[in-house]
Amino acid sequence: MNQKEPCQGTYSAQQAGNVVTITAEDSHPTGGYVVELDRDQIFMFPPQWTLYHTAPPGFVNMLVTPFSVTTQFHAEGTVTEVMIADKIGRHVVQVVQKAAAAAAAAAGCGDLASISGYTNACTYNVVIQPDGSATAGICFKTHALAEKQEFPAGTIDTKSLLSLLTQIGDVSKIPTETTEISYAGKTSGNLQSIQRQASGGDQALLQASEDLAKFLQATLNQLKIS
């Protein structure tokens, strides 16, 4: 049985309300590693963490394998930084205060929104986090294998996205089969065929819906999903 030992990573942290989320990311030269963020036993606040990994036993695939692990803790006030130790040393990680994250938490969902749909080449589902990071699951029609792509914090303009979603509120009311968005427990109709006349003559909803559709198409182009 291999022993747990410190490894190294890149770190980010954000606070949404009273919850601070810490993320560690990097890669290993093979698959099979178990990675974890352990809270130090020393009583202090904010708490300190150490990134560990355990090497796999036996035979493993010889492909470089990315990893991403998260942990959370509760804080009554604003936390500005956290400390994380690894094999390199100790790192001071700045905590980003995210209004979008707080809004997503208030809406009752950990993710800010998700986009799903299909093109001539693939079907896709993109999960957007409040910090602007995203995870895309893509299944190409030419083969059965699914592909997962990770995009770092700040990739998506969540400030603009949240502004559009706030204007619309209930996305299921969008007057609309290829692209949909889910937000706050509701799912829109097809954003690529929005009706020109909004239900009930709500032209503000129509305009916000069209702006959202343009934003999402630009986002998919940015992520090279087509």
C-alpha cells in the first residue's frame, strides 16, 4: 500500500456568502492517483490545508491525467486569503469575492447555469461555474466516446451572463430544438429559434432573450464548440 505524500498544484479560492471554496488543480504522469485536500489539525482561522496524493498500486494507464479537487469551509465574515501547503512549500491564496457565486447560491444551485444542445457534429452540455470556469461534455456523432473539456476561472463573462439571466428571471418563459439554458431550476426553450412576437407582447423579454442567445452563441464559439 503506497503512502500518502504531499504533491503540488495550482490553487484558487472564492467566497459566496458564508461558504469559502478552495480548488486545487494539476496533473499526474499516469492515471490512478488519489488526490485530497486535508485540513490541518492546528486550530486557526482561516484553516490551513495540505494537498496530498497517493500513488496507484500495480499497473495503470500511462497517460497524463489532470485532477481537480475542492473543499469548503464556513465563514461568518469576509475571508481575504487562505494558506495551502504542498511539496513545494506554503502558498498564500487570495480569496475572490464573487457576487455571481452569491447569486447562484441564493438561487439554490451550486452551478451558475448550464448550456445544452447539439450541432451537426456533436451533442454538448456546458456547466458554467460562478467564477467563470466551465466544464464541457461533448459527444461526437462520428464515434461513441464522450470528451470532457475543462476551462479555467475567468473564461466565461459571468457578470454579463448573470445580468441577462436576472433580466429574464424564469428562463422557461423565453418565447421559443438545438440550444437551451438551465438556470435557477428552470430550462429555456430553443434559443436559436426565438419567436419574433413574445407572449403577451413582452418586448423586453424578447430583447433580453435575443441578447442571451447572442451571448451563448459567442460563448460556444469561444469554447470552440461547433
